[in-house]
Amino acid sequence: MSDYDNGGGEEGPEIENELLPLDAWHRARGGRMVPFAGYEMPVQYEGIMAEHLWVREHAGLFDVSHMGQLFLSGDGLDAALEALIPADVVSVKLNAQKYSLLLADNGGILDDLMFTRWDDGIYMVVNGAVKYDDIAHLLDHLPDDVTINHMADAALLALQGPEAVTALSRLVPGVEALVFMTGGRFTWQDVDLWISRSGYTGEDGYEISLDAEHAAAFADALTAEPEVRPIGLGARDSLRLEADLPLYGHDLDPETTPIMAALNFAIGSKRRREEANFPGAARILAERESGPPLRRVGLVIEGRQPVREGGTVVDQSGAEIGRVTSGGFAPSLNAAIAMAYVPPALAEIGTVVQLSQRGKLHSGTVTAMPFIPHKYVRAGGPK
């Protein structure tokens, strides 16, 4: 389970992990806690395979309170934010949500993020492991007129799966009217909630932000619904891998551009491309036109043995020509799958590549992603 270390090595002082608002809640329900992103997090309850399949068929409750929740406000916010991310911030409407990337000057990815326009500013969710780096970057680069509020007292829950709408709408009527990548303000027993129809599993579902002091009561209410079980980080990782959702710190890092990561849609605005005024624009747009030096692809591994992060893509002489960034056994497919960065010549679907892991060779076939179809409820689509 190398995916679940906190980045610390064997040397140096031991770093004490923070506790989630629901730490006692998880332990009381048998959650096996591991260090991740500076927190003690539940990796599983009844087992990753069972939890994974439960989410695909019913609804699972994830505690993602380690993520950074920020609220940005002030004059000139849209233009100032567009100087740091490639999204068309100006065009984002009230309560609409957008995926984007915090970029370094060279076009490398400092983090990926979700942001939503509220009536008084922009709500942003960033990755837990780098949230303090992100805040420092924003403070360094945004003008003094923009205020950044770290919502450190807020919890964040994710309810994911085809029956999430059934369970949540019993408690919070009205959420069924939301569509993918939109949100709104709701209440539950006089508790204020911010709910978006989004998530990171490929399933329909919701993310719910609320004051941490009410999180345990709300989690109790959700898991009292017959469709809902608590789910750990282990299943979250296998679910997002099947859904072609890259994980920062593994599939995305400062050495990787959005084009290398196959996140071209994050540069989707014609206006932003023409203005070319986001960090690393020259490099990113050149790669978009002529192709990147490496490209992220999906692989189905021959046999049942996963090839995990740290494995390499090798040529016929055994020389490293690419790298595996995520890998594991896909419960929905009953197969081993992986994400890897390979030279463009090897990125065509159907190409067979050789992988090396701990001195053993494996074969993988480049496959279309996502490995399983997304099931988002989109505007104008079936509900």
C-alpha cells in the first residue's frame, strides 16, 4: 500500500499526523487508520474489494476533510486567478463548478483543483498534501485586494454511487435537481451545507461541505440510510483509477504539463489559448500543437499481478523509456490496470509495452480511458 504513505522517509524527525474531525467516528466503525497527506485516514473498513463494488452498485461515504477548502474574494479576483490557472474563470456562472490546474512558470502542474463561483467569491478545493503550499503560492501571487480564507473548520464528505441521489435527497430535498459540476446551498436540521454534484470516482454523487462540529451527526444520518456504507481511501484509489482520474503527487507533478497528462480539456477556452497569458503558456500551447515528449496512457496488464507506481516502461534492451504512476487491481474489470507515461510512439491504443517492476517483466496493452464509463448526471441528459 505504498500509495498511502505521507511522504516521510525513515530519516529525520517523526511528524505527528493531524486528526480528521471524524477520526473517532471512523475508529468506532472499525476503520483501519493509516497516515496519508499529513492526516490519520481510514484506508478500509470491510475490505477494499467489497467497498469498491458497493460504491459501483449503491453509495459510499468518503471523508475527504484532509482536502484544502479555500474561499477567495475581492476586487479583480477573476483576472488575478486567471494569471495562475488556465481556466476561463470569467465565464464561470454562479454555482457552476470547474476543474483546473495551478501551474508553475514552466507549465508544470503544482496542483489540480476544483473551483465554484459563489455569489460573494470563489470556493476552491485543493489537494490535502499540498494545501499549505497552494495557500502560500496564492498569497505570493494574488494581489492584496484578494482575500484568501482557509476554511480550516469545515469538513468535506463525498457521497458517491448510483444510489447517492436516493439517499441524500431523503435527508436534503432538492439535491436531486443539481447536475454534474453544479452546486448550491442547502440546510439539514438547521445546519448549513454547501453541496455540489461531483466527486472523484466516476460515479454520480455529491461532495458536501459543512462545519466540522456537525460532521459526525450528518455522517451518522447518511450511513443510517440503507444505500450508504462508509468507504476508505483504498477503494477511493481503485475507483478513481478505473475512472481515469489522475492523482496529484502520483500521476501529476511539477515536471508534468497538462498536455503530457492528457488534460487538454483544462486548456479548453479559445480565449485563454489566444491570450496565452497563463503560466507556461508557450510550452503548453507548443505541446498542444506538436505533441508532448511523453503522454499519460491507460494500460491493461497481462495476468492478475498489478504493476504499481515506481514500475518502469522499458525498451527491448531493458532501458527505461517511461514510468508507471498508478496501478492496481480493478475490481469492476477483474483485471490489473495502470496509468503510465510513455513516448508518443507507444501511446496508440492497442500498443503492447514492456514494464519492469522489481526485476520482473510484465506486458501491458495501451487501452482507451476511462477504463469504465463515467456515470455523471449532466445537464440535458437522463436523470
